[in-house]
Amino acid sequence: MNISISPIYDMGHKASCFLLCLFINMILIIGYNKVIIKYDQAMGRCVDLKDINILGIETSCDETSASVVRNGREVLSNVISSQISLHQKYGGVVPEIASRKHVELVMPVINQALEEASMDIDGIDVIGVTYGPGLVGALLVGLSAGKGMAFALNKPLVGVHHIEGHIAANYIEHKELEPPFVCLVASGGHSHIVFIEDYDKFDIMGQTRDDAAGEAFDKIARAIGLGYPGGPLIDKAAAKGNSKAIEFPRVRFDGGSLDFSFSGLKTAVLNYLNNLEQKGEKYNIEDISASFQQAVVDVLVDNTLRAAKIRGVRNIALAGGVASNSCLRSLLKERASKEGLCVYYPKPVLCTDNAAMIACAAYFQYMKGNISDLNLNAVPGLRLGER
Ligand code: ADP
Ligand code: MG
């Protein structure tokens, strides 16, 4: 008996066999190579990528940190060795001590980061390292470790701007956050309002003309005997104080400037303390903390909201150690929500210095093709957006 198969059925059958084979092949390829096919915002097109594991290294100030981050937003490990207790007795960071400690810790911290990520060095695709701004001796330690590893292992090296890292901490915490947005970066060394136009495009809209916000917190905390680092201690004391008890100045500049100045406020608090001391009167630490904190936060929030309005963005992010401040978070959220704006901030461990944020920033620079060569040097005064 002859069984005849219609040509149309035959063609359809062959086509479905072909598609099935293709599908199975794709699964095998995906399974073997861990290929990700996705639309990548950073590159602005669909890309086929293997997972990209970045080793981040951060030693710009007083934290020795190393981290493994996958595809920019998935933290596999984030080891932070803080030197706070070492510097506490001096009331601030002593650069020479910081550098020596980094030398001692950098390799053990990198090894621990790899171990916690269950990865050996061969699993790392790119090395990202902070090269500025920061303390030059401290920066050189992490940078030398990163460059040495990149050279020995023949892996690409990406130099990261420390503030870019602080901003990128938000991408780890909020997977949906993408540029454009406005970010207030407030830390021990920096107070900047930045417009993030793209993952590698930054425009500084305002910055401090003297002390950084975190620096002001640290100095006032020391003056009222709270200790170091002052930010978290003032935050805690302020919770029990009255923010309207003392009227401290809020500095605003003419001509639409979004810059900050905290040195006048610092002097006003010191004068207030001297006056009371001269009169032999005791001062209330909680009220001073709350009134000082409110004066800093009012200006930070005003300028950040103005920046968001100027750029017409819906999203605002906070970054840097001061982004942990409870008053700053709640006031910005309250005022932003009245204007229909969303506020993002990282969890406290990602606000202060850490290497996960550096690995994350390195990923986006790498995706843009921004790879550093081995002549990369530490740049203590590196400006944001410079490469
Ligand atoms: P940097 O990168 O400049 O070294 P970090 O991002 O590590 O600074 O942040 C440290 C700074 O953040 C310190 O000045 C510290 O006082 C401040 N800080 C930390 N937590 C708080 C808080 N809850 N409120 C205000 N400031 C804080
Ligand atoms: Mg720090």
C-alpha cells in the first residue's frame, strides 16, 4: 500500500523539526555558556552576553573592600573591612595609617570576596577599581592590586570614579532604576547634586563650596563630644531632640545656584557652644543635634528638588554615607511625593564606602567600552565625568 504524504504536510513537518532542533540547540547553548539575550539599556540594543562577573576593589579612604558583582546588579559578595576603630582615637582618618592598613588587608579581603562568591579568579571577567578621588596613598594600594591582577591574569581593567560608585549603589538596590535621574551624593568628602543623563554621562549641577555634609556632621559631633564618625551619632541623638530649639543658618546662594556651604553653619554651632560655655551654662546635645541636622537637611532637600525640577525628571536618588540619615530620607520622601516624584536610596551598607558599588559602576563603564590601560594612576582630585 502506498502512503502518500502531501507536499504541504511534508514541508510543515520539516519546518517544525527544524524549529525544534533550533530550540534544543539554543537551550544547550544557553545552558552551556549561560548566554543572556536581553535588551541592554546601557548599550541601547539587544545583546547576547555571557554572565559578566566583576571584581570590585575600593580603598579610597578608610575602608578596604572587595566584591564580586554579576551583570552589574547582582551582588555575590561584598567584604568590607572598616578602619573606623583605628582612626577613632584621632577623631578622623589619618592618611598614613589608612594606607598601611590597606596594604595589610587588600589581598586577604579580595580572597575572602572570591571565596564568599564561591568563585576562583578564573571566574572573574573584569577588574574594577577606584582610582579617584580620595587619599592618594590609600587609592594607590587598591589600584596597584587591581592593575597587578589585571596584568597577571590578562583581564580588562576598569578605573572607577568613587562618586560614580556611590551613585551606582542605587542600581544594585533598585533593579528598575535607570537614567535619567538626579542624585544627591552626600558623604564625608563630597556633597554634589548630579544629573545622571546616562550610565556614563554625569553633569554636576551643584556642589559644596567648603565642607562636605558628612564632614560637617563629623566636626559638630566631635565639638559636642559625640565621637567619630559623627553622622550616625548625631542622627541618633537628634531623634530625641527638638529641631526647632535653635535657629541655625541655612546658606543659599543667589542666581539660581544649587551649591552648598556648611562652614557658616559649623561656625554658628561652635559660637553657640562657646557662648553657653562662657556663661557656664550646660547645653542640650539632643536639641543641638536635631537643630543642626535640620539645617543641613533643609538645604540638601531644597536644592535636590530644585535640580529635579530643572531637569524635568521623575526620579531622585540619594547616595553616600549621609544618604543613611533618617531625617534626610524622610523629609525628601515627604516633599518629593507631594510633587509626584519617586525617591530611591540604597540600604546603609551600600551608602558608605564598599566595593559592590565600584563593581557595579565598572560594569556599566565596561558595557560602554570604557576600559582603562595599565598606566592608570591614582587621581586624588578626580572630577566626576573625567576619564
Ligand atoms: P566618603 O566616601 O567621603 O569616605 P562615606 O560614603 O564612607 O564617605 O560616608 C561617611 C560619611 O557619612 C561620614 O562623614 C559619616 O558621618 C556620614 N554618615 C554616615 N551615616 C550617617 C547618618 N545616619 N547621618 C548623617 N551622616 C552619616
Ligand atoms: Mg568612608
